[in-house]
Amino acid sequence: MTFLGSRLRHLLELLDGDVARVYADLGLPDIRPRFAPVVRTLARQGPSTIRDLAVAIGVTHSAASQTVAEMARQDLVRLEPGADARQRIVHLTDRAARLMPTIEAEMAATVAAAEAFDAELPYPLSRLVEEAIAALERRPMHERIGAVVVEGPSGRG
């Protein structure tokens, strides 16, 4: 468990890095793997607030906001003011709409590759990740660390 965060970040770098290479191979070096869920969600649901996008794709508001800002720089989305001055509505651009067939094909290939990858492992990574998220939602890491600090490593204070 030592350096768990570092190992998880490295795993994510390996996975995302190779998906990004696929986009580069397709002639789209400016497309990032994290853009695909946003594009697909907007194509399916239509214009959305950043908060609604975050919920739909399962990331924090901050992460969604950063991704949307980068996508706006790449002319994949445009932002318009919402009913509330603090709210911004995210719309797909024509460029993103033109890229939808490529993004959908890449996503289908990635899902198939991820399923094959899961099958190679003694315990499917996708299931382990879901179980880890559920465990941390039940008892956050902050609480777990605090218990060790207060009670000692054995949990008995």
C-alpha cells in the first residue's frame, strides 16, 4: 500500500497516455481522453451546466470546469451565461459535432480494449475501482487517516 496514490496516478497516466496516442494516430493530437465523456454527454443531453456535466460524468465540479475550459480553448465547446450569473451553459461547437463519429469509434474501441484488459487480470480492475470508490464514499480516507492518527496504527489508541 506504500505510495498507493503514486501507483494509481502512474496507472492512470499509462491508460490515458495510450488513449491520447490513439487520438494523435487519428490526426487529433489536441483531443484528450477526458474530453470524450463531456462530448458524448453534451451530444446526448444537449447544452448543460458545468455542475450537471460533472454529475453526469462522475467527476468533481472543479475537474469538469477545468476540462471544459481546456475544451473551449480547443474549440470543442462554447460557454454561454445561464439564468444565474454564476452559472455557465456548455454547448458543443460545430468542430466537436464533426468529430463525434471519431470520438464514438474511439470510445467503442477503448471499451472493448478495457474489457479485454479486465479479463487478463485476476480481479477486474473496473470492479475493484468501483468497490474502492464505494468504500471511500462509506468512509472517506480523511476519516481513515484520522482514526490512525488518533488511535494509533493498531486502531487501539
